[in-house]
Amino acid sequence: VADRRARQLLDRGISPHDALVPYRARALLSTTMLAIACAGPAGRLSYTEVASVAMNERLRYGIYRPPGWDRNEPLPLVVLLHGAGDDETTADRRAVTEALDQAIAAGELPPFVMVTPEGRRGFWVNWYDGSARWRDWVIDEVIPDVRRNHPIVEGPEGLHLMGVSMGGGGGMQVWLEEPSRFASATKKPVSAMPSGPVMCAFTASSSVPP
């Protein structure tokens, strides 16, 4: 986990609440991502299709926007990379979006925008033979496109990377190449968690510390 940027913000006198965005976001996202394993109705992500130069095809990404946001105030951006077998809709569950909405509305979590790119089983890296450039798709196309269409906090302070399972491994490789690009990076190994009803029960009883 890359927390260096958050600590630097605290050292520079930025408010603890603002500097703790990555910590609290990681805690809540880690918990709500476990709800994905439990079948449930869709959430409220919206989707954008992009003609990707890196991948030479049209790909999609999902966007989560906080409740009541008028798009005037710049917000941090969380880039969520899905695992193998999932896709850009992986976080689009009512249990996930409602948990985020409620935490933001209650002031437990500062508002943020979340993007969920399509990644298939590409491991979020550029393949050695040049046939797929998943890293470039995210870094050079998805993030700039979100920034063009949403007011996002400038610089690395406004960018947080999170990956689940395959997305965690790929996300760490992306971060290791350019750690100064992100304020934080987090991996969540879903394989380490219990499955089925046990995971659903864990999710239902879990809470995020203040």
C-alpha cells in the first residue's frame, strides 16, 4: 500500500480529514467490494464507451458520482481495477453504491468519483508482444477522459488506485512504474476471503471505523 503521499499532505499542514481520503476510501471500498460476491440488483453507475487507440477497439468504463454533487467542486478520483472474470460492471451493485452514498451523506467519507475500466483478463499491463496495452488504456485514455468530463483534483493528490484480485496485482505493477502519479495504491486479494454465504454474512456485519 502506498501511503507516502497522504503522509506528505499531513506534513504540509493539509487538514487530517482531507488527507485521510485514501485511508477511509480504501476501508469502505474494501468492505463494499466484498458485497459483489452476493447476488443483488444493479447499482447506479453510468457508462462511457471510448474508441481506444491503445487497444484498437471500443471499450467501456463505468463512473460512480457521489450523491448531490453539482460537478462544480473538484473531487478525488478512485480508479478501481476489476479481477479476472469480472468487468467494468463489477462494482455496479446496489449494495456497493448505497454503502458509498450513505457513508458520503453521513460525512463518514469525503465525496469522490470512482471509475471502473473494462479490463477483461488482460492483467492491466502492456503485453510483451504488443497485442494488448491495458496499462496504456487506463493511464493514457480512461483517466484523461474522466478528467476532461469531470472536475477532478489536480495532480497526484487527486488520484487513487485500487485493484481487486487480478486488478490488485496489475494495479501494483502500474503503481511501481510511476508511484509519484498516485496519492495511494491498494490491492485487495479476494481469494483470501471466504466465499458464498460466509462472505455475504461478513459483508453484512462489517463496518468501517471512523
